[in-house]
Amino acid sequence: MEFRSRMTVRLVKSVANDADVAKAARVSTIGSESLERELPTEGLINFLMRDRHGSPFEHNSMTFLVQAPIFVAREHFRHRAGWSYNEESARYRELKPSFYIPAEDRNLVQVGKPGAYTFEPGTFQHRGSLLGSMRVAYGESYRQYLNMLEDGIAREVARCVLPVGTYTSYYATCNARSLMHFLSLRTIREGSAFPSFPQREIEMVAEGMEREFQSLMPHTHAAYEKNGRVAP
């Protein structure tokens, strides 16, 4: 049985760069010459981002392979515009005993009421209770899962006992515009025009994707930061 605290985000393939954003924008003013001429990109991209001309940021693609707990995948799949997903299926394969346990730096205690709360680290006792309960629950649920499979119960039925802390893997494909919208909601950053308060685990996925995005499209990412992390 494996216990994990991190999310894995791997860039599988990409067709994404700053030049293509600028070319898509310039087709409106110079037509087909936009493909043939190499012109500066940084200033134009900042203008597009500032004035929220969003469609030029859609002419690219990034595909990620994500490994995360089921509850994180369900949060991610709520993002539908500009995203495509394919997830491993517990109907067709036996899921591995890989389960999420929060790392030591993960705050555990909610203080306040919905809409006006913070999270605090908690005590040594909180941590001990968490680890003990999770290990027992994960172990028992997976044993019952295997028992049902051995008894001939279909995988699609036996999976019902598995908890949402079970790791799953999925492909997620998006363009830069949809990714920026995702990042604006699923990360905490000073200077954001619209503050967000995501669950830490989905933020870890977002951080992994943002690192790849920044590497592939540095001018687009810089303009995104400069203009308050608002998707155009």
C-alpha cells in the first residue's frame, strides 16, 4: 500500500508559443502575411491581455498527464470550457492501492464559517488522529475491494467502496486562455485582481501546470501576471 502527499503533473505534448498568439492577432490587420512575417510579440501580447482580446490565446494546445486523488480530479473536471479530459477507468482495470495523505505543511483545522474562514496547522494530536484514521480507512476499504474482486464481483461495482483519496490518473488538454482561467481560480497569488481561495490540493496541480505554461509561453505568462492574473 502506497501513501502519497504530492500531485504529479507531466507535460505530455504541446503546440504552444508566444509567436502563434501574435500571429493569430495580426491576421485581423495584415491577413495571411501574419504567417509569413516575424514581428515582435511582447508588446502586442501585453496589449491583448490588458484589453482582454482573448481569442488569439486559444490557438495553441497543452496536454498534461496528472496523477492526483479522485477528489482533486473531480474539482478539476468542473473546468469545462476549453478543456478535454480522459481518466483511467475503475470499470476496466483494478486500481492500485495508492492513497493521499496530507503532507506535514498542509493546514488541517478550519477556523470560521463558510465564506469567512481560514485554515491553521492544528496540533500534534490533530496530525496523529488524521494519519491513524486515514490509514485504517484506506486499508479496510482496499481489503474489501479486493475481497469483492476475488469473489467475482464486477470491477465497476466493487469500486464503490474506494474512497475519494484514492489516486487516479488522467489526461487534461487545454489552450492558454482556458488554462489562465483555471489558474486564476485555483491559485493564491498576491496582486491578483480577483483573489481566490482554492483547496490546497487542486492548487498543487495548478502550480505544476503553471510552471510548464511559463516555460512554453513566457511573454504570455508575464502579461498575465502584469495584468492581475485575469484570463482575457
